[in-house]
Amino acid sequence: MYDIAIIGAGASGLMLASSLDKKEFKNICLIDTNAKVGAKIKISGGAKCNITNELVTEKNYLGDRSFVKELLKNYTKDDLLKFLNKNNVFPKLNPKIVKGTYFCNSSQDVVDMFTKLTTHVKKYLNTKVVDVEHNKVFKIKTANGTIEAKKLVVASGGLSFATLGASSIAYDIARKFGHTIEKLEPALVGFTVQKDQFWFKNLSGVSTYVNTFVEGKRFEGSMLFAHKGCSGPVILTTSLYWKKGKLAIDFLPNKKIENLLKGNRKISSALPFAKRFTQEFLKSIDVEDKAISSLSEEEKTKLKMLKYYEFAPAGNFGYTKAEVTKGGISTEEINHNNFESLKQKDLYFLGECLDITGELGGFNFQIAFSSAVTCARNINKS
């Protein structure tokens, strides 16, 4: 019989296990489908782990922002950096991909840190949870047998990265105990395109710096054209807020197109793009690459679309390519002080399975750690 069982050995599960009082809770176990802890941490940030962000606020999240604001106060990015430094992990600012992002020297450093911090925790790896029942205690049914615990924390993530063991188990458990699941969708993911944007596919591998506009928000960063449509850091964050409908791209951020449409140069020489991009864009709007002085007003109007290119994506690349899952267990049914279910005593939910999702750039790790520490502090007091 364990004092606490944690399903999921990812960021929130490992931080929780590391933060629980060892004297108070001597019997803790971690259950995970992977052969090693921190599988998703290891591949994050191109194996450099984009662990937090200098500019993190509640505005970087989809979900209950007042809840997020409190969490970020409870355990700040400075608190996280101090914790990491204390444990010989030294992230550095590298805003190359997303402004304000902290990257570690190696994701393996983070995994190794948590491995050392959880040596006292019994680990059931390569262990798939198939069901949970409660009758005075929690009975966690796995493919390898039943594990019993007084308290159960579900921190098993969302539906993204099935190759790393992602499954619906968190949502299945939540539903079983009467919780509401807000609509689940892939997020931080590339867009597929409709016929009018098939020219994107012809540019697969080309990247360009853009601004995007979606649901009243503006983002800036690198956009990557892909064989299915478009991706890249700025597109991934845009996908978090996109609903069915249109978004827009400014291919000329911080430039006035009127200043470029002067003189007698050919369009391809006047515009500051790779020649491939200009050629494909001109084909898509049916404008010949000719001297700017010979352009009609109608053609100039078409070229001005570069400042606000509006389109409706066909969809996205799906969960296999998504960084995270948006939607999830309603936070209205979770105690905001300790993450305990309001439906079932001693049952807790943490991490990506909750209806809180951050933008690209370390925001999801930060909220995972802030949530786990908040939860641990309150369990330690109980």
C-alpha cells in the first residue's frame, strides 16, 4: 500500500515526486508506460529542453487565466531557475526560436536531475494503467497487476506523442469520477492548407520571418513551409488560438510595402524574399514578375496582400505532430489550492491533462512545474 501513487513520470509527475516530504510520505510510487522517466522531457526543445521563459505571464496561456496567474505567483520562473541551479542544471537564455526562452545544455541533464531526486520513489516503468477504482483506497489496475494507494495523482499528459506512450488514460479516469472534459484538440502544431494555398507546399523547407494574426492576437517568429502546409515556431503558437476560420500573415513585418513598390526593378528584385518564395507567391495571385513601374493598380493591390495574407487552414497535422493537447479536464472541478478533485477526495490531476495550455517557448514546462510544486506544498501540509 502506497501513501501516494503518481501516474505519469513526465515534468509534473517528476517535480511532484521530488517535492513531496520524504519524512511524511515514505511510500511513493511513479507509474509510467515508458522504459525510462522523462521521455517527453528528453526530446523537448530539440533535446535541449526549453524549460521556461523570461517573459512568462498568464497571458501566454489558454484556459483560466486567473488560476494560471496564481500558479505563476506560487512558483515563479525565478524559483524554477534557482531550483535547477541548486541541482546543477544551468539553463541559458536563447531567444533564437522564441523570445525569452531558456534552454538547458541538454535535456538529459534534466532527466538525470529528476532521476537523482526520486531515488526514494518506487518506479513502475513499462507499466500501462488500464483502469482505476476506489473503495476506501485507490486500486490502480495495470497490465502487470494492481497497485494500491491512499492518494492518487494523475499526471499522465494528453494525447500528443503516442510514440512516447501518450494515451487517454487521464481523461478516462477523470470521466469515471464524474469530471467534465473540455474539447480536446492538437495544439502547437502545423496547419494543412486548402487548394488556394497549395503554393505553400511547393516551398517545402523554406522558412521566413513573419507576423501572424489570430483571434485578436499578434505573434512574430519563423514560419516554415512544409509538404503538408506550414509549420515553424510562430505557426505552432498561432495554432493554439486558432478556431475554425481565418488567420492572417504579414510576410513583411516592420516594412512598408509601398516603399518597396517604387522604381523600375522587377518585383523579384525589389522584394526581400528568396526567389522561390516570390515566384510561387506571384503565381498564386496571377501576377507576372515584371518591372514595378509597369504594374497596374489591381496588381499592386494584389501584392499588398503580402502585408495581410488572409486564409483559412484546412486543418492541422494532428496529434502525431502536435507538441501538446489543448482542452482537457475542467479546472472548475479542481481545487485551485492543491489540484484535488472536487468530485473525489484524495484524487488529484496535474499537467497537460488539465484545461490549461501554454504557447511555444517553455511556457508548458513552467506551468507543469508551478502546478506540481503548488500541489506538493499543500499535500505536505495536510
